Amino acid sequence: MRRWFGSCGMALAIGMLGGGAATAADAPTYHREVVRILQKHCQDCHRPGQVAPFSLLNYDQARKRATDLAAVTADRKMPPWHASNDEGGPFRDARVLSQEEIATLGRWAEAGCPEGTSTDAPAPRTWDSDWSLGTPDLVLKASEAYSLAAEGRDEFRVFVLPTGLTEGKWVAAVDFLPGNPKIVHHVLAAFDVRGAAKKLDEADPESGYKAFGGFGVVPSGGLGGWSPGKVARPLPNGVGRYLPAGADVLLQVHYHRSGKVESDQTSIGLYFAKDKVDKQVRGGMVIPPASGLFRRPALLIPAGDANYEITGTKTIDEDSHLFAVTPHMHWLGKDFLMKAIRPDGSTVTLIRIDQWDFNWQGGYDFMAPVPLPKGTRIEMKAHFNNSAENPANPNSPPVAVHWGEQTTDEMCIGFLQMTVDDEHRENQPPPRFAAPPVERLKAAARPE
Ligand code: HEC
């Protein structure tokens, strides 16, 4: 289907015979139009050392795949971005091509990929191989590289990184440097002040420990995450995440295997707030209602059900602003929708994902924080496809699936990142971290 354009030369020949297609004279050229689209939307991933399997940095690389570039952009398969453009958002750094850009790539392929003159071209893009926000105040990574076997399922591994902080800090920005972009699919960060993750780490002979989806422990707080193409952004002004003294940073790395034994040592960089922090990041979760002895969300997806619906709601109990959302499901996820219904009856769609893709989940930051007055009801509605027709289904034949953290279990969570309007911290630690246990402070102060 995506090869219907045929090769560039053939398209050119057909175009000339037909007479109706763009002629070389008015067609877009590589140096004038196409390179600008590739620089803006593709090269973050399509260059050496990044996640995409080939580069799109010069004319030859683009010409060879011209028909594919036209097809995958017309299908909106590339760049990978799953939030709907019609409803929800608008989001920062949305990876979305305009209709005009898509049409340009199509016309360029059809016209036989004219190169044009290089004097029309913008300067090539350059990338800092290092941190995009400058040198972080604290860089942490595992003490030794982790060696990932060649074959098998994806692996989720949590690395426990002691901060050694002797006083609490407000974190204003977080960035990540994947050690080996060939295998690092995405990274989630959190922190633990109870030493629970350290125990799991000690029990596992290799660097870090295995987990799925989560951290294997309930973290004391979140620190954001990284997925391919994500640009590090500081939190809104005056907003921070409090990192208590003696905390361990937890880095959950989702590894894709490459078919060879690979090693990785991913780093996290923390930037501490320079200005006053008045509000802390408040996390929230919209989940399906809990039931039963273990108060687990009532999720049981029958084998073969291609459209199993699940809903959840959450009521906001203080005037708040929502600045980011992160939908989370596993392999059976099909679509995801989250709306806010305000007390005055007005409804806004926060995010709509029509085709869930486990491989491309990530956080979505609103261009402008969304006001959620007290009493706003957040409603989540999602569907799962547990049929044999779902190519991502980990079970063949399908089996009934319930709520849980394993690859073969399912989840449906709408993570919310908010601030509370009348919080005024003036740099004071949040109450729950105001008095950390003396023991932990002492331990953190001890030299290695
Ligand atoms: C966020 C990273 C990212 C961005 C941005 C991105 N790609 Fe990709 N691209 C990938 C990855 C990874 C693959 C490999 C297949 C996959 O995982 O979906 C891929 C695969 C492709 C393929 C092969 C598709 C196939 O089905 O074999 C084409 C063609 C492509 N990209 C074109 C583009 C174009 C054109 C752009 C910009 C308009 C772009 N990509 C932007 C990551 C990206």
C-alpha cells in the first residue's frame, strides 16, 4: 500500500505521460522545501545514534525513500504522535505535519525527487551531543553498565541511584541521556526515600532490578520521563518537584533488544530551581473503580473481546491547573479519551488517542495549563482489543486478562500533573517531606 508511488524515476515517467502531475519546474525541490520539513520533523530521530533505523540528513538518503516518506506522512504514521489533533491539547512539541507539508512531500516524490540548488538550502542542523539545557546541577547514572541479552522480550529495569543530597532540593527541570539509543526505548524517573528500591536492587545480582510498567515499589514521588524525540523542558515558572535529602533516584529503563548483546548506562540530569518555588507538582491518577478484597481496579478483559470498554473518574477537590497528562495502558490498549467536566457544565477534551501504541507512550504537556476548578470531574474512557486480530496481543490464542503490572496484565491510568492554585510554598518543603527521619539524613551525610 505504501509503495504505490513506485520509484521516483517511474513516478516521473508516469507524471510526464499523464501530463496532469506536477512538472519538474513547479515541483518542490529537496534544497528548497523538503530539507526544511525533514529538519523540523524527522531528523531528531532519523540520524545516527538515534531510535530511527535510517538517517534523513542528505539528498540521497531522502531520494532513496521518497515514496515511503510521502506514504508514511500521508498516513500520519510518521512522525510518531498519537494524540488527536482535532480534540484535546493543544500540546507543546506536538509532532504533527501540516497538510501543506504532507502535500509537499507527496508532490516531490511524484515529480521524481528534484534536488534543486544547494544555495536554496538552510544551514544543516547541529545537535549538542550532551545536555540540551546546559550542564545539570546533578548527574546520576548506575555505577556499572547493564548488559542486555540479544534475544527475548522487552525488558524493564530499574536502576537505583543514590543522590547523596544532605538537604532537600527543588527540581526545576530533568533531562536524560540514553546510554545506548539502539536499545533504550523510554525512561521513567522517580525517587524513593524509604530504601525499598535499594533492597530490591541488592537482591538482584546484576545492575538494577527487573520490573514491568512501574518501579516494583511505590515511589515517594515522580521525576518525569524521556521518550524518543522528547525535548527537555523546565517546569512552568515557580513550579518544582521536591527531592528530599537522602533520596534515591529510580530510573526505569524500557529496553528493546537489538538482536546483539548490548550494554547501556543511561544518565539523568537534574536542574535545581534558581528562583523561588511556590507550587509543587501534584500528581493525580484517574483509574477504574476498585473492587474486591484487594481493592484492585475491576478490570477483566474476556479472551477474544475486540472492544472492551473501561471507564474511570476523579473529582478535583481544590482549584487547580493541569499542565501535563500521561495516558498508560499495555499491549491490548486500543484507544484512550480523557475529558474534564467543570462544575459550570463546560466540558473540555484533555486528550484523545485513537490508536493506542504501547511503543510510543509518553507525557503530553499542554501549551497553556488547563484550569480545573474545584469540583471538576475528570472522565476517562478507554478500550482494549483482546482479540487474535490485535497484532500486539502477547497471548496467542488470547486469554482473559486482569489488572496488574506484568507484561501480560493490563492497566488503564490517566496520570495528571497539576498545581493547586492557592498553594504558596515560598521554598518551604512540602509537609510530608518537612521532617525526614534523622537516620536517613545521617546516612546521606556519611562519606562513601
Ligand atoms: C520520534 C522519533 C521519530 C521521528 C520524529 C520520525 N521518525 Fe520515522 N521512524 C522512527 C522509528 C523508531 C522508526 C522505525 C519503525 C517504528 O518503530 O515505528 C521509523 C520509521 C520510519 C519509516 C519506515 C516506516 C516503515 O513502515 O518501515 C519512514 C519512511 C519514516 N520513519 C519516515 C519519517 C519521516 C518522513 C519523518 C518526519 C516527517 C519521521 N519519520 C519522523 C522514529 C521517528
